[in-house]
Amino acid sequence: LLQLYLPLGFLGFVYREIRHSLADMERMFSLLEQSEDVKDLPDAADLQLKGGNVRFDNVNFGYDSDRKILKNISFEVAAGQKLAIVGASGSGKSTLVRLLFRFYAPTSGRIYIDGQNLANVSQHSVRRAIAVVPQDTVLFNDTLFHNIHYGNPQASEQQVYAAARQAQLHRFIEQLPQGYQTLVGERGLKLSGGEKQRVAIARALLKNPSILVFDEATSALDSHAEQAIVHELQQLSSNKTTLVIAHRLSTITDADQILVMDQGRIIEAGSHEQLLASQGRYFEMWTLQLAENNGEQN
Ligand code: ATP
């Protein structure tokens, strides 16, 4: 029996390892939706993390040589701070994040994490440092436990529960007849958009990265759900450098810095209060969203 058990156990291990790497890829691509384009230098060192300071220094980028997408992008996020990026659809928000992941290299300019130029460090070490909560989380046809555990294959069972608790999922899961063993995905229990995003949050918490990217869902939410997002973001982002691609300005009023993008440029930067006071594009967007919210309530 032992002889039979051991190989089976080993196969299970291999199977899980493969699933984990697939999950990693899936998670990247669901946010980034891009193929890999950048190769490591032969002597690329691993990124040495010191808290997660992120700096873009005059970055320019285009997917094709005849069309510039990012133009003269410069900003810095201190370790542990929260940066929000807002702007119309197509203004370049996701592209900026793809460059941070080193899915693409800037055409000119440099990107640094903790003072190290990303062009010189290994991709895998960059991606290990960053966790993403994508807009649409894909769940695997597997148990809730394993769907969360994907975040960090090394995590213990207790750490999975702790992450689920922090992501406000634990109580929901415990009420299910099969708890953490409930099958989800296409063939299992269907989760709501918010529940799926909380699975992504639990995965990100388990990964415990220095840098967190939160890609806020564009779908309309009631104000209760919006408050839940604010709360979850706060949970997630404590002690982490956080970049939020935001669509609802009310979720980012506490950001240390907000970048307003338009056609590949940063046209305004500052805190919520500063940007309101300057009465520019952010002020316009804020006024519009307030009017929309009031419209919904009437
Ligand atoms: P949204 O809010 O709609 O997600 P965004 O601000 O994130 O938009 P990006 O996805 O960064 O915008 O896109 C910026 C521009 O780059 C768009 O004009 C888009 O068409 C273009 N673009 C995005 N991905 C590619 C690609 N793989 N190849 C060529 N052009 C691309």
C-alpha cells in the first residue's frame, strides 16, 4: 500500500506544482493580457527588495514603433505608499502596470524598484515581488481551499484560513456545507463578482508581496459594495506599496498620490485635496461622478 501511496502522492505534488505555475501565468495574463516580450540579461541578478519603492524616470513606450502609448512618464511611490492611477479608457493605465511587471521594456527612460533598474534584474524576481488583484478573477475547477492556496504554494493550511479571514471570506466559506472543500469554477459553485475578487485578495494576501496592484472592476457598484472595496483595499495595502487602477474616485480619496492620465501622459498629479483645489481634469471627473451618484439615489 505504501508503495502505491508514495508515487500517487508524488504525482499529486507534481500536479499541484503544474497547476500553481499555470495559476501564476493565468493571474498575470488576466490582468495583463499580453505575451512576454522581454528577455533577461544573461547575468541578470535577482531584485533585492527593501520595502518596494517604485520610480518611473521619463518612461516612453509604444507597442509598435509608429505609435507612442506612454509619453514622458515620471513619478515615484515611496515604500508603503498608495498611488492611484485614473484616466479615460485607453489612456495607458494598464500599459504602465505591464511595464512595471517587465512584460515590456520602455522604449526610453528607466523603471526602478528599490533603486534597481528593472532592465538589469530577473523577471521572475520582479514578479515575485508584485501581487495583482485583477478585475476579473478566474477561478479554477477546484476547491475553494486550493483556489486561495494558489497565491502561495508554500503557505500552510492555517495561513490560508488567515488570508481568507482577512479578505472577509472565511465566514462565507464556513457557511457552505462543504466549507473550504466546496468546488468552484465552471463546474462548481458560482461566486459573485465581489466574492471572486475576495478570493483574489486572499491569494494576494497569502503571497504577501512588497508591491500590490489592484485593478478595480469597472462594473457599477452600489455604495455599500464600494465601501467594502475601500475597506478591503485598506486591509490589503497596509505596509505595502500599492498601485490602484481606479475607476471610482471615491475609493481612492485617501491615496498618497493620484496620477491623472490622458492619452499616455500624466496631466495632473497630487492628493485628492490638491487635485480638487486645482479645478482641472480630476475636479471635472469628481464632479461628474458625484452627479451620477446623486442621480442613482434619486
Ligand atoms: P482601460 O481603462 O480601458 O483599461 P487603459 O488606460 O488601461 O484603458 P491601456 O490598456 O494601457 O489603457 O491601453 C492604452 C493604449 O494602448 C490603447 O490605445 C490600446 O489600444 C493600446 N494597446 C493596449 N494593448 C496593446 C497591444 N498589445 N498592442 C497594441 N496596442 C495596445
